[in-house]
Amino acid sequence: MKIRILMLLGMPIALLFAFHSRKPLVFWPKQVYSFQHEAGFKERVELGHLLFYDPVLSADSSVSCASCHLQYTAFAHVDHALSHGIHDSIGNRNAPALMNLAWHRELMWDGAIHHLDMQSLAPISHPAEMGSSIQEVVGKLNRSRKYAGAFYKAFGDSLASGEFVLKSISRFLTTLVSNRSKYDSVMNGTSVFTAQQKSGYEIFRKHCNSCHTEPLFTSLKYEDNGLPLNPRLNDLGRYSITQNTADSSRFKIPTLRNITYSYPYMHDGRFNSLGEVLNHYEKGMVQRKGMQKALKHNITLSSVQKVDLVAFLLTLNDKHFLFNPELGFPKNN
Amino acid sequence: MLAIVATAYAQQTPAQKPLRLKFQYTLDSGVVELGKEIESERGARKFRFTKIKQYVSNIALYLASRCVWRDSGGFYLVDAEDAASCQIAFNYPSNLVFDEISLVFGIDSTTHAAGVMGGALDPLNGMYWSWQSGYINLKIEGEMLDQQKSTALEYHIGGLGTAHEKRFGLAPGEDLTLDCDLNPLLEQALSANKTHLMSPGKQAIALSLAWMQSVRKQP
């Protein structure tokens, strides 16, 4: 009898241990934007997907969001350090890779945008980007009626409004989730690092993780990583939003997921390779007030360590994300 | 049974009384009309305004400094170009006793930080900054005419710290007309040589306070 009871008790405990050992090694934080629970979410995502790829959003209907945010490059703008917009005008900043945005409360290199819904207003209205206005876009959409059915399905109203356009794009943006890299499979116990990757991971944890924090590979904070000021742009980052001198030269820490695809690097796209980035952390940093401890000293790595670190960074590439047709150019458009 | 339904119905919709709130944009004592020249009395300056818009929200009625009723309508965009928008009408329970009305000029910080909304808050209304998040609580655009010269004026005032609550004495049955005098704000901006202000911050807060001083109940 006693044994039976012990066995009965033991089973769930054993099961608990079995599950316990498969517990992921790293936990994702809670999403900031959880639109997936709202009615019409799927239809809104579909509409946002179409709008993201539609140049109707720009003044002369030549530029879409995807012109600067290409799926194959993790939704960054490759080749151009400073993204091009309509009439070949050049913006002031490098288009960042877009992923896991449901976790980003604030957007842009300086955090100028404080809600994902409002993100699209910026490129639509920026004269160097899409050079249009939300009024113009909504007017065009309602004249063409091409999307009337889609607006109806998503919002119960076939007439576009600023609210509907912005909401559908932000819903689509939250579906740009990258969580299927080799790193992720190691963390959920379905794969293992090679010795080189493991060594690189340790170097990463020691020198980089305080800012490029797992599993998003950004703590989403604003920091100064010691880049010499680009005198042509004079971009002081977060300072331009808060007017707080402590924020001078601080920029939103970019994610390192899919990093080999999203070159050039930094807010002004000054570096073209990870080698250049590591050289910067090794001997290119300018020390300024307010820089974090992790960067108070040059990060000197042997050439073997550098190779290991890059080998680890390569495990953050997520082919599924880069080639998932659900995020790509819409087929029946 | 019927009686119960009837009383329940009566309880849900007690008799209502209308209250009309009217906004009028003035320069000193002159009424501003968009597109028309107007002269200020004090500074003896001439202006022509092309756009005056402001948000008003959180309308509530007070008795002895305690809130006794709150409007559920939320947010109103008072646009000089659209006469209908310069009159807000709502109903309150006819047995309600109050001695003050309270309005918030602008958008509260919670709404300010929230996602996109429709109606009066739709960014289509041009009262949302695009380059950085945040509502513009007050927009004044036009020109100052100085002998031969015209100077463009553009004030987009918003961001944190620029929305303010203000209360006005009001008795049941009374309607309310508010004069919004542009002069104090313009005087303050122009004396600092500011013809444009399009971003949040200290200057926007200072001008929003000047605006609050110039909103008065019409006697």
C-alpha cells in the first residue's frame, strides 16, 4: 500500500524532472505589444502585409516600406549606409533590421517613436523617405478602392482611415519574429554548439551581453558605444529626443540577430563588416562620460577569439525568418 | 413584470439636460476669422491666421470641488475652420447640481503614450507629430504682416507637460462660451523671437501655460 502511494507520488515528480530538463535555457521577456488577442488580428496582419509592400504609401508611388526594409537582409537596407528615399534623397540614418518588434516599446535609433502603431507615420511623412502624408495615403487608398474588401474584413469598415492603416501595418510588424536560429535550438535543447561556437558564446557573454542581451540580443536601452561623432551628420542620438546631456551619443542598442545579413552597421552605416565592428571595440572607441563599464576599456581579443566570437554570431542567423514566404513579397498582389 | 422593466428603463435614462460649450478664438477683443487680417490692440501688430486647432478632453462637472459627472465623449478637436467643431454639446442628468465645469486642454499623458486611435484622435487630423511620437495639443499657423514684410508663424504645441486642466464657474442651465485669446501666447513667443515652434520641451510648456491664461469665460 505504502509503496503504491509512493509510486503514485513519484510519477508526477519524475515527470516534473523530465520536463524540467527540457526547460529552455533562456526565457523570452513578455511582449510589449500583444495584438494577437484582438478580434480581426489575422485580417489586419494580412492587410498590413500588403501595405508594407505597396509603394502607394509614398508621394510618387515609387517607394514602399520594403524598398528600405528587405526581407532577405533581415528587413534592413543593404548597400546603402544611409537609406535612400524618393527622388533619391538620402536620409540621415541607416535603416535598421526589423525583427521581434513586439518586444520594442520604443522605436528608431533615438527612440523618437513611443508606440509601434505610430511608427509608419514617420517614413510616410519624412520628405527624404516616402515624402507623403497619412492624409494623402488614406485619400489614395480610398480612391483606388483596391483595399476596400481587406479593410472591411480587418475593421468592419471598407473605408480606410489613419487609424486602420497604421494599425494594420503595426500588426504585420509584430509578426516579424526571428526565433529559429541555431542559437534558439541550442537554447531549447534540440541542438548543440560546436566547440568554436561555445567559446564564442562565452566571449559574447563576457563582453557583449550586458547591452546585446539574450534572447533579443538587445537590452533595448540607449547606450554610447564610443563611436567617434560623424561631423557631417552631427547626430547625438537619444539626446535629440530627451534634451538630456546624459543621453548625448546614446543610441538604441541594435539586435545582433541575423547580423551577418544586415550590414552596413551602426546608426550611420559606417562599418561594412563584423571585422570592422570588432576593431572598433578593440581600438576605435572614444571614451566619453556616461559610457558603461563594459566599454570603459578596449575589448582586446586574440585572432582566434575573434573568429570564435564571429562563429557564435553566425548562430544567430535565422534562415526561416529570412526566407519565410509569409513575410515576403505578397504573391497575389 | 412590465412595471419592473419600466422602472429599470427609467433608472437607466433619467431626464437629461443639454449643455452647450462654445469656443471662440480672439485676438485681444477682436474675433479671429481664418484668412482675414486682424490687428492686435496692444502690440499694434497685424496678423492673418490660417489654422487654429486644439484638443479639449475630459470634460467634467464639479460641485464644491468634487467631481459629480464626467463626459463619456472623450476627446474633441476644436478647429477654427469647422464651425461645428467649435461647439460641443452634451447632456447631463437634469437633477444634477454643480458649480464648476472642468476641461483638459490637450491630451492626457496616458492617451499620449497609447497606440493609434480613431475619431478626433486619428492622425489624419494632422494633430500628431510624425517624426516623433506625440499629439500636438494646439496648432496655430498664419503670418505676421509688418509693413511690406510677412513673417510665417507656426506653433505646434504639444508633448508632455503641455496639457492642462482648467475649471470655470458654471451653474446648471447655463451655457458656456470660452474666449481663447491668441495674444498672450503670440506676445510671449514673439518677444523671444520665436516664429516657429514645432517640438515638445520647455518652450512648448511655457507657451501652453500662456495659452491657459488666455482662455476665459465670456462674461
